[in-house]
Amino acid sequence: MADFWNLLVYSNVINFIILVALLAFVCVKINMAGKLSSFKDAIVEKIENSKKEKADAAKKLSDAKEYFKLLDNDINECVSKIEAGANSVVADIDEAIKKNTQKINDNTEKFLANEKSKIIRKISSAAYNNALNKAQNTISEKFSSDSGLHKKYIERSLDIFERMDL
């Protein structure tokens, strides 16, 4: 049985050597070393390109961060300017409101003073007319009741005119 095992091992070793030789021949024939070398070179190139792209991306990221810092500053500056402008507009509007309110108050006071004057004139005119009518009625009643009184007033008026130096 030892012969059988020796023969089996010997044939397997020969088969293995033939297989390795056949593989070596095929590799040489299809230029496996060149393909592996070119594959290795492609991988190295891709790694280097990735490193370059990583560096470019890092630079772009830092540029973007700087840009956004500047953009934040610009936005804050614009907001400050807009707030200042809005405050100025609010101040102008407040001033205009104060002026218009004062004008309205002044005009209201003038209107009320005019209306007061009109009412006073109307009341004075009515009081004057009432007093005049009352006086006329009283005088008419007195003259109607005493006819000698009329003569007496006429004589007194003539005396006053005579005493006057004309």
C-alpha cells in the first residue's frame, strides 16, 4: 500500500508542476505581469488623484467657509444699514405726525375760537335785540300811559341842546 501512496503523491506532484508550468506559460503569454503592473499603476494614479481631489475639496471648503464668514459680515452690515434706515424713517414719520398733530390742534383751537366768537355774537345780538325790544316796549307803555311824560322828555332834550355850545 505504500507503493500506491507513493505513486499517488508522485502523480499529484507531477500534475501540480504541470499546472504551475501551464499557468506560468499562460501568464507569460497574456502578459500578466504587465497587466498587473498597469492595474497597480492605475490604482496608484487613482489614489493620487483622490489625494489631489481631497486637497482641492479642502481648499474649496476653506474658501467656502471664508466666503460665508464674509457673507455673514455683509448680511449683518446690510441688516445694520436697513435698521438704521428704518429707524430714520420711523423718526421722520414720528416728526411728521407730531407736526400734523400740532397743526390739527392749532386748527381745532382756531375753529373753536371762531365758533365761540360766532356764538357770542349771536347771543349778544339776541340779547341786544331783546333789550332793545324790551326798552321800546317799556317806553311805549310809559308814553301810552302818560302823555305828559312825552312832552316832559322833549322839553328836557331841548334844554340839553340849548346848553350845548354848537
